[in-house]
Amino acid sequence: MRRLSWFNVTSLTLGFAFLYLPMVILVIYSFNSSKLVTVWAGFSTKWYGELLQNEAFLDAAWVTIKVAVMSSTFATALGTMAAYVLVRGGRFMGRTLFSGMIYAPLVMPEVITGLSLLLLFIGIGLDRGVLTIVLAHTTFSMCYVSVVVSSRLVSFDRSLEEAALDLGSSQWEAFRLVTLPIIAPAVISGWLLAFTLSLDDLVIASFTSGPSATTLPIKIFSAVRLGVSPEINALSTIMIAIVTVGVISASLVSKRNSLKAQKDAQAAERAGA
């Protein structure tokens, strides 16, 4: 086993410090009793209490969660279908164009995506609000789901589906009872990725939101322009906690499903022997 050198350890430490030290400082100062975010005056949780009484932040948080849940659900359904067509559809007319349209949002600047969607909504006369934000977030997060699910479908053993078909299952039953449970970890990971992308999106939401629908990132950005307050630190800490819990939960579910799949495969090998 190769030992880590001092250079590698130092580089790794500095890299993680650069990434996570600002978050740690933010979390610590969210419990600061002082109104000045750079001056420590003692431990206190009063800013969390005041945050729960801030109607503007609560309304923005509700809009953000609602948009994230709906857009990630739609993106997961559409992205899974797109991935299935790309992997299982073989060569068909327009496949190159279809795959290019699916993966285009991965490399497209968010400003261009937001502006084009804004012009589209104006052109069709659709008032900006929760619906337009959901459509916009579904558009750009669907490609991420497609990439995650495609990587799982490529390594999928199709003999399992063929066995189900030989036993009398229809195509839909084979997909629902065999394929979907096996690729479920990838589908769940895609949903969580789409949820996270929607949760912290600022650029596209700023183009597609209206006066009646302000997301939390837009509200935070508007408030920070007037100065950072301890309430913003508390709100950011809550968002970090939500994302952390989601990532850990997804990892545990994926690990459990992987162990279950290994046990099922070993059991099938013993039964075949």
C-alpha cells in the first residue's frame, strides 16, 4: 500500500480547507449573539428564532422547496425515459440530434439558458411564476438525471429482462418489476442531484421568476447586497444541513441496495450450482 507523502497530505489539506473552511466559519457565526457577523459576542440561537418569524424568508423557502420537489420529479421521469431511449433505442433517425439536445444544457451557460427561456415564456404569453421556474429547472436538470441513469443502464445485465420476458412478463412488467428496482439507486441519485441543482439555482430563476414567486437564492442575493446579517448565516446553515442529510441518506440507500444486489447475486449463483 502506497503511503501518502507530505506534499500530498499538505495539498489535500489545503484543498479541503479552501472548500469547507468558509462553510464552517459560516455555521459557527450563525450562533453568534452579535449583530456584527465578523465580531464574536457569545453563543446564541436567537437568529434562528428570528428567522422563523421572517415572513419574507419563509415564503421564499416554501416557493423554493415546492419548485425543487416538482422540477426534480419531472426531471427524473423525463431524464429516465431519455436515458432508456438513448441506451436501449439503438440506431434511429435523429438519434444524434436527440442526444445533442439532451446534453446541451450541460455545457450551455446558465445566462443563455435563462434568457432563452424568458423569451420563450414572453413569446407564448405565459406569466412568470412558480410554473415557469419549474419548467426552467426541469429543462436544465433533466440532462443530469439522464447522464446518471444512462451510466447505470449501460452496465445493466439485459439477461435479467430476457428471463422475465421468457417467463411471460410484458415489456412494461419487465421494466417495472426487474429493470426499475435495479436502477433505482441511479434514479434516486438523479432525483437528489436535480433537487440540489434546483435548490441553489440563482441565474435561471432570476430570469424566469415573477413578483409573486421569489426563490430563496434570489431572496438571499437581494438581502446580501444590503449587507450580510446573522439571519442569512442561520438560513445558510439550515440549507447546508438539508443538503448534507440528503447526500448522506442517498449514500446509505445506495450502499444498502448494492449490498442487497450482491447478496441476491450470490444466492442466485448458489441456486444455479
